[in-house]
Amino acid sequence: MAMVYQAGLVYEKGARIKKWYGQFRVYQQDQQGKEVRKNKKVILGLRSQLRKHEAEEKLREIIQQHNGKTPAERAVLPPDDSVTLDWFVKEKYLPLRRGKWSTATKKKTEFEINHYLVENLKGTSLRNIGLFELQTLVNHLADKYSDSIVRHAFANLKSILKVATKLKVLAENPGEDLEMPLTRPVDKPTITAEQINSLIEAIEDLHDLCLMAIGLFCATRTSETFGLQWKSYQQDKLIIQTTAFEGRLYNRVKNEASRSAMPIPEDIRPIMEAWRRACPDSSPDALMFPTFGRQARRGTKVPRQARNFLKWRIYPITDKLGIPRKLVTFQVMRRTLGTDLQEHGTMKDAQAALRHASIKTTANVYMQPIPASVTAALNSRTRAVLAKKPQVSGKTPEAMLPNAPQFQKVESTSA
């Protein structure tokens, strides 16, 4: 029997009770997003109750509901059930979005999407995920995880569904009415001035002291600290030009605001100058804090990894001092500085020191002026912290550097 695809085929079937049946083709999208056609059969009604032309009219209405009148109308219909969330994320969403992410952001975001979203909805057809399933999932995450994890999952989920709708994998976006649930209070610890002084008193390696001083008193991000090159050091300020992530150097920064000139507090400058003189290679393109080991001996420019540096060089010191490890991270150091600056300058000074303000132009970045109030605020905060140092030690920044006996020879360590 020849099938008329546009109108479908109506035929009768049945030995004792005859019925009208309809056969037609539906238009769907496969996993590659291509339009495919599949045969579909429906029961139209009893032959005794419908004439053939009535059955044909009923079939035309069914075809209209499934396929529409034109290819453009058919294209917006939901996909078949084989398009799952995990397939869409892997094959469509991540390839589309990862080009805009830095290496660190890409690794973190892909882990969060796969761990918190895909694992919970794996194998589920996209068109079978509704508002109830979505809201239940984020509510469940809120019961188990921190505010930041839930907020990232919430944002990622809405983004995935928005892209699926734009690509016409979904006819409607089920996440439009998704709401952010209440989460547990966020713990944002800071390190005290007494703990900072105890730590810098106990560090005996000039390389380690300089690196930690930058983190504690200059508010650099982790990737910025370990990606510093000597050309970024301008005696009284730092200019971030490169960043590092997991032992690799990148010629990019988080955003243009990150290129703002960063004042170096006056009491920290002797430490940095001492390390510049002691550093084996202080040429402009050399790393300020390179890895010491096989890569360094081969002349390879390899940045230190933050977690290894803290684990092997700093945490043994903080453990002896009784300082919790969670307080000695570059994020906590940055948060502490921003919090303290509110007592030593204006909120705008703190914003400028943390480089959260946008920059209009970066053409002449090396000559960017630094507001005197920002430098004054950083100086005031640094001196306030160092003033709480126990007086019995008699160890001042000048005493630490550069003539102090323990800094005459810089250790070569492999962290």
C-alpha cells in the first residue's frame, strides 16, 4: 500500500470488531540535532461509529498537532526521549561555553556541572525534566551543601536549560520559574593580626616570606601571586600581567580591572627587594616564585602550585603555631585585607586595592597613577598589623632583611 505522507493513511482492521487506524510520520530531532522521521500509528475509532472521511479528518488533526504545517513549525517541537541531560551537556553545552572560560574556571565549572547536576539527572530525557524535578534537585543540594555550591549549581542549571531552548532542543524552558532555595549561613573566616605576625615571625626562608607577604599585604589572587614575573615588580607597585594555574603560566588575567596598579606597602618593599637580590634569576621575564627542582635545573619556567606550596612550606609552620589551615589560604588573606581596610580607609579605597573597580583603558598600564589614599590605607593597615607583633622578638622588617644571617643563603626547595 502506498502511503500518502502529507495526509497520512487511514485503513480499517479487525476480524470481529473493525476499527479505523491511522498511520503517519512524526518529525523529531536525534542526538545530533538533525531532523528525523518516524512512523506512528494511532487508533481513530470504531468503524461503526465513524465514516472514513471523518476518520481522515481526525487523522489530519492529529498530524497537525504532531508535525505542524511547515518544516519551520516542525523544528520547534520537543526532541525524542533519547536526548538526555548528560548527553546534551557533554555534546552541546560544554563545547559551546568552555571557549569563554579560563583554565581554572573551566575545570571548576565542568566538575560542578557533572558532580552536582549530571550525576543526579543522568539518563533523564531533557523533555521529561520539569519544574518539579528541577526545584526538588536544587532544594536537595541546599540541604547538603554550602551556599556557593548551590548558587553555582542553580546558575549552571538555568544556563543549560536556556541554551537547550535556544538550540530548539526544548520547546519551552522549564527552568524559567526555578527559585533559589534558602541555604546555610556562609562561613567567611579571616586571619587575625596576631596570627599574621606569628606566621611571618616563624618563616625563615626569604622566598617563602616574600611570597606570603604579597598574599597577606597586597591582596593578590592565588593565580596572580604564583604567576608574578619580575617585570611586574615596579618597586612601589605590582602590575599583574600573567597568571598561573596548576603549574602552568598564562598570558591573561581575570578581567581588565585586574591589570590595575597594585600598591606595595612601604614596610613590605624591603622584603621584596631583598628577594629580588637573592633570587637566582630576576630578569624581567623570569618568574618571581619559580619551582626549585628538576624543571628549574633544566631552565624550564614552571610556576609553583599553590596547594603544594602551602602544604609543604607553610602548613608545617602553621601546625606548630596552632593556626588552623583553613585560615591560611590566599582567598582568606585577600578577604582579611579587604575587611581590615574598612578601618583604615574608605570603601572605595578597599575596592581599588582589591581591584574590583572597572578600568576604562589599559593602554598605558605601566604608568597608571595610584590614588594616594589607597597607598595610605594599605600603609596604615600594614603598620596596624605589624604593630601587634610581640615586642620581645625585636624582629622588624628591617631586621629580617637583607643582612639578617638566616637570609644570606636562599634555600632551594622542591615544593
